[in-house]
Amino acid sequence: MPVTTYLDAIKDGIWEEMEKDDRVFVLGEDVGIYGGAFKVTKGMLDRFGPMRVIDTPISESAIVGAAIGAALVGMRPVAEMQFIDFISCCFDQIVNFAAKCRYRWGAGVPIVVRGPCGGGVHGGPFHSQNPESYFFNVPGLKIVCPSTAYDAKGLIKAAIRDPDPVLYFEHKFLYRRIKEDLPTDDFVVPIGKAALRREGDDLSIITYGAMVYKALEAAEELSKTGLDVEVLDLRSILPLDEEAILATAKKTSKVIVLHEATMTGGPGGEVVARIAEKAFEYLDGPIVRIAPPDTPVPYSPTLEEAFLPQTRDIVAAARKLAAY
Amino acid sequence: MVERQAVPVRKSRFAHVPDDGAKLKMLHFMKLVREIEDRIERKLYRQGRIVGGVYVGRGQEAISVGTAIHMEKDDVVAPSHRDMGVFLMRGITPRRIIAQYMGRRAGLTRGRDGNMHMGDMDYNVIAFVSHLGDNVPVAAGAALAFTQRGEKRVALCYNGEGATSRGDWHEGLNLASVHKLPVVYFINNNAYAYSTPMELQMAIPDVAIRASSYGIPGEIVDGNDIVAVYDAAKRAIDRARSGLGPSLVEFKTFRMTGHSAHDDAGYVPPALFEEWQRKDPILRFEKALVDEGVLTPARIEEMQKECAAMIDDAVDWAEQQPFPAPEEVTRDVYYEGK
Amino acid sequence: MSEYTVSAPASLTLDRTGYLELYYFMVLNRKLEERLGILYRQNKVVGGLYSSLGQEACSVGSAYALERGDFLAPMIRNLGAMLVRGVKPVDVMAQYCARAIGPTGGKDLNLHFGWIDRGIISPISMLAALVPVMAGIALEMKMKGKQNMAITYVGDGATSTTDFHEGMNFAAVQKVPLVVVVENNLWAYSTHVSRQANVVDLVVRAEGYGCYGEIVDGNNVLAVLDATRRARARCVAGGGPVMIEAKTFRRKGHAEHDDAGYVPQEQRAEWEKKDPIDAYRRLLLARGLVTGEPEITEIDAKITAILEDAANVALAAPFPDPSTLMENVYG
């Protein structure tokens, strides 16, 4: 069982799919010769050739548009956004073309649009964003945010095999920091299913992406003072695993929703709404959201640190909620 | 309808000239396009029997017909909203098209989208979106798949001159040209994008000037002369199919209607309508075919009646079709297994 | 192989002060970036570091053509242009080191800053986004009858984008006084220009927009200055936007972390021989525009001292206080 980084798990997942299915190919900026800005596609050009690992001009609309066209005639493209922040440059192709083809005229668009999201790397406003909210309200799309190397591999495979367009947001902070022993066999993580990272009875933290690790750190600290925290990793933002969300809310009756996308309009609001609508009687306290404030992601370390939710923020909020 | 003296077709030497069979086929389809669109816009829409808006390509029939005639079964086409000829020539029936305009379940989109926002991959027709120019990279992508798989198929993409101002148009053409993809880009330059004339759309007189920006051939063609259209399209499609990459073919024509059925185009100088009416592509071609002895006026009358009967049938059939059931609204957002 | 020389185009008029200022700003550009490189290796720079090594003539020559009231929007390799416009080394260092005294108070990084009252518009990372923005600024100038221009820069890579196309088309149709300098440095990260576009000279696209375009030797600061001045005159007089394609070369990687192993060594060596500053220095000496080597050395020393001071100030400055996080989201 080789120890694999989160980044290599993504690479291996794409690679394995390309080996077994020659419809799968990769396109994006600097993905071929350079192996990708973060080296996610390293070695692929040599192995699969320039027809299946395509270095494109700086053209996010053409990258995604071409992916759509190739998918309509039977290919399985995996389009890379060098930084997921650049996905705004092809917003139109995603929401108006890819998302609506099946509904409108029965044509599936099995594309994957993936790229590194998230902050904590001094990237500043344009290299640190979490764009899931822009697409959350677009029926026809799927959105996944893996937090573990296992899920990174399982979800990229699921995304590639999915008959519908999947936005795959990998967190750059986790790229080389997360290392796991991964099984060698072919495994897939289903889209739309959350995963319990830690079981507990007193309080639930529902989260995803890099924030999972902050939640687990907080849970560890809280357990020393007798508070037993459950951590649910959503993994999929669209569709949400409503069953798992309601189950944990009903179990602990106290819920914190935590994410790295900014507060207003972040996916957390939808989670809160569903719990309030469908599990209200089970709650013993208000549902609490923890998310960065409504600002662009700032660059300087002191500002970015104040911006991102920290373990101590989660601990404090949990204690306060537990005492309610 | 007032008969105007048609401007005779210039006798040019083209590399590719249609034989009589192709000529008759093209005339039939141009007349069918005219008939179905006249029926939709001048009758059904005004009578409230159409759901939503209506966009027609009156006066531009030669463009979709003279290009689509060259399509092989496996070629893929991404038309725009004034390319009715593409649908009909691909074998999509008038019945399904009228049902589409009437929002019925039997329409191409089962009532999910309206008017020309339709497609069917069984016929290799990609449905366009209202965001003009979006189909340009998509067509390039289909062409990319053909090269990846070593297939001798081409992709055809249609847009008006207005769409060429959009960034997606640029990115798609650039990508196609860098990778020498087997795609042809047709421009229906009908002089107006809604109320915006060419001078306000771009600072050049011809879209074809942009071909050199991508290192590809560009050509300007009389879009109201179907033989000229036929010739230019064949050359561009052959070029793409032989691996030489994309071309930009600009058809000069004129939008003989408003932007849509509700637009009276009061901003267009009436003299322009009169000038272009004399260059009506159907009248011109009919006159040429009569002069050549390929057709008689009587036969033309017959053809007209045949087209009218086909559309009568399509309208009758479509109006009997049910609307989609309300429960269907949430179906097929995602793959449901088929 | 003959030495690369630069000369002044016949249409250029420039006094001795001007000649020396061009030298000063190019050397300041280069030495500031060298200093930033040192700070980067000392882990004092936060985030990525972008260099314009070899492209100083493009930035300095073009920006020197600006007059009061003109607007400039730099990109990531146009530090020289910002310096010409009055940005100080301490501003740049403080920004790169994420300090509170930096022009964005630590909110954004590298050259992502601007100053409306100095006529500098801040870039964003999305390439060519500035083209439509500067077309808008130029539109206002035309509307108000101002005798001013807006200028921005794109690399070869940025010419592939939606914003480049829509911005250029709009500027051309509206005939606004916009100058776009296309710095064709042959590489967009690891993508060679031949894979970026199917043309050798990007300036051919000016024809596609219906505007005037011209190619200039991007390593000849006098040629760049001259071309920009003529472009300015043309567009201010109502001749519509101008595209200047400056042929040059990116001598370092995409950013400091990129060793650019994908660039053929011969190509790098060829362009090192065309160093814009070395060639310009030779011209100054040959034409007696400087009294001799000592005057050059004096300028260099003055710059070194300025940079030393700037570094000291920047490194002594505090990081921004977290309480400033929420400032300026809205007005």
C-alpha cells in the first residue's frame, strides 16, 4: 500500500482512468510539457501523447467549451483551471451550456472541470478563492470537494465516469500535506455521499475541504474537556447528502456548519436551511455557521490568518453552543 | 405578394458547381425553409399559436442550405438561430420543429426550450444557447474529438456577425487554428445584430478580415447566391476534412425581418429592404433554373404547393400533440439512465 | 556575431536628461527585482515573485511616453512602468513583503496595486481583463474631450483571451485613445507562442479589429518610447486604438519558483546577448550622453543606496493589523 499525497491521488486517479478508457483526455494551460502548474499532470504527456494531454492557449472559455463539444461526441474530457479562481472566465460555458444541455435537448455533457481552490498559501485574492457558491444554484451541475487522498482519488474517478458535468475543487493547501496509504485496487467514491470523520454524541460539525482538518483538531481539543464532537465531511456540495446532514443533526441536536467560502451566500446557508426545515424539533440550540467574513481573500499573513477560520474559533463556538 | 424583378445571378466560374439533382434539392429545401418560417412568423405567431418568441432567417436561406448540403451523416453541426435549413437538411422533420415552436412534448426539446434553441445528437445537431458565440469552442471540441480518434468527420459552426464580437468566438477560433482542427466557421453577415448595424459592431467592413488573425483562410461570398455558397462551403469543408484546419467563410446577406417577430426593424432604412428584396436568393435561383431549362414555372408552382402541404401537415400534427406534463419539469436535469 | 546595438529612431526627440532618466528607470527596475530576489530567498517576500528581466525597455520606454492625465494599467512584468509613473521602491518592497505600509495594506500581492490620482489602475490576475477596463477609461477621455490616452500591457498569452478580444473590438469601434502594448516574450508559463496562436506576429490582429498596429524591438528602449509617443499622438488625435507588438524575451521563469527548464538554452543565450540595459549603456557612452563610466557608476550607486533604504524601511514595517481586514470592502 503506497503512501500517496492528496495531489498524487488526483494524478493517479486521472491516470488510471486514462489507461482504461481512451475517451478520457486532459486539456488546460501548461498541463502537458510542464505537467501542470502544481504537477498534477506530470508525466502524462510522455505516457499518453499530445492528443490526450493538450496544452491550450490562455482561454478558459475555449478550454471548457471545447471540453463540452468533445463530450457531446463521446469523449470524456478533464479540463484543468490552473487556479480555480479562473473558472469565472468560463462561467458562461459552464452554467449556460454544460449545465443545461441534458435538460434542454437530452444531450449529456460528461465533462470534469477541476482545479486548485482555497487559501492559506499567501495567494491573495485571485489564487485563494472557493467558488462553489457561484455554481451551487445551477441545476445540472455537480460539485465535489474532497478532503482526503482517498476521496481525492475516488471522487476524481467518479467525476470522470459521471454522465453529467462535475466541478471538482481540490484544495491546494492539502496537496502535499495530506499523505495516506491508498488501496491499489480500483475504487470510486460516490458523488452525493458524505463521510463521518469522527463520531460523537454532543455536537456536530458539518464541513468539507481543508476545513475538515481544522474541525478534527478542534474536536480533539474539545474531547479533553469532555465534549464529544462528531465531524461530518460533506465531500459533495451538489448534491448535498441530506440524509447524512439530518442524521447527524438529529443525533447530537447541536450543529456547527463550517466552510472556507465566505459567509454570506456560502453553501452553509443551504445546510442550515434544510436542518431548520426538516429537523427543527431535534435541535437544542441555534445552528451556528463559521466561515470567513465577507471580504476578498486577503494576502498578508496577519490578514489571511484573521480571515480564515482557525481551530480556536471553532473550539470557542463549540463551547458556546454546547453551553446553550 | 409583389413580384419583384430578381437580380440575375452572376455567371462565375466556381470550382464546385452543383449538378441538376443537387440544384433541385437545394431549391426544394430553400423553399421549405421559407415556407415553414413564413408560416411560423407570419401566421402562427400572429395568431397566438406559438409559445414564446420567433426568430427567422428570411432572405438567408441560401446560407444554411448551400452549406448543409455537403454534410456527411457523421459530420456535426452547431447552427445558430437563422439556420433552419440545417435542421431540415439533417432530416429533422417539420412536424418536430413546429411542435418545438408550440412547446409540445413532441418537439425536439420536449418543451424545455423554445424556437431555434433545439438540437438532437442522433442527427449530430448541437443545440445552440442564447449566449451567441458559445458554440464556437464547442464546435472546436467536437472537431478535436475527431482528430483524437482519427475520424474523417468535420464540425460546422454558424454565427451571425454580431456573435463575432464575443470573446468565446475569439478563443474558439484561436484554439481551432492552433490545433488545426477540422471545423469550418460560417458567418451569416446579415448586416444587423438586432438594431446594431455593422459600423457599431466592429471597426472593419468584413468579418473575413479576422481570418488572418488566426492564420487561416478567410473568404467573402455572396450569401444570396446559392451556387456561390455551395462552392465556397465545399472548398472549406474539404479543406477541414483533409486535415488542413479551419476556415472562416463570410456570407454577405441581409436580414429581411426584424431581429425577432416582435421587432418591426424600424431602425433599418426601407431602401435597404427594397435593394435586398431584389436579390432574394430563392427568386434568383428559380429564375436561373428556369433560364437553364432545369425547371419550369409550373413545376416551381408545384414545388411550392408541395412545401405548403408539408407544413400544413406539420402544423396539424403539432397542434394535436400534448404539452409536457407538469411532473416532467424535474426530469432529466441529470442522467436518469436510458 | 555582431554585437546587439540600439539606436534612436529618426522621429525621436529627447534631451540628455531624458536619455539619463530612461537609463535610471531601467536600472532601477532591474536592481529592484534583483533585491526582491534576495528577499525572496531570505523568505521575506510573501507569495510569488515575478520578474521582468530582459523586458525593462518595454516597460520603461512605453511608460516614459505618458503625459499628465494619462492612465496606465501595468501587468505583472511592468514594474518599470510603475516606477516611471512615480511608484517608489519602498512601495513595491512593502507590498511584496506583505507589510501594512504597502499600497494595498497587505490585501493583495506583487504588482496588484494602483493609484487613481497617479493614473495607475491595478491589475487582477485574470489576463487581459484590463483591456476592456482601460477602453472604458479611454472612452471617458474621448467623451470629455481630454487630450489623454490610456495604456495597458498584455503578454502573448493574454491575446488569446475573451477579454482581449472584446476589449480591443470595443475600443476600435468606439475609436477611443487606447494603446495596448503586446509584449511578445515568446513564453506564457510553459507555453511557447507557437502553441498560443497560429500567427508569428500577433500585431496582425490589429487588422482584425480595424486599428493601427506596429512591431517594435522591445529591447530598444528608444524605439519603444518613440513607438509609444507616435501611438499616443495618433489615438489622442482620434485615430482609434493602437496595438504595439514589442518583440522581447522572458529571461527567467514564469515566476521565481519556475526554473523554466522547458526553454531551450540556445534561445536563452541568444537573447542574453540582446540585453536592453547593456546595449543602452553602450549607446550612452558611444554618443557621449554620459561623461564616461564614472557617471554610470554614480547612477548605479545611487540606485543601490535607494534600494538599501527601501529594504530597511520595508522590513522594519509591521504586518497589517487584523482589525483592518474588513476595511474597504465597501465605501
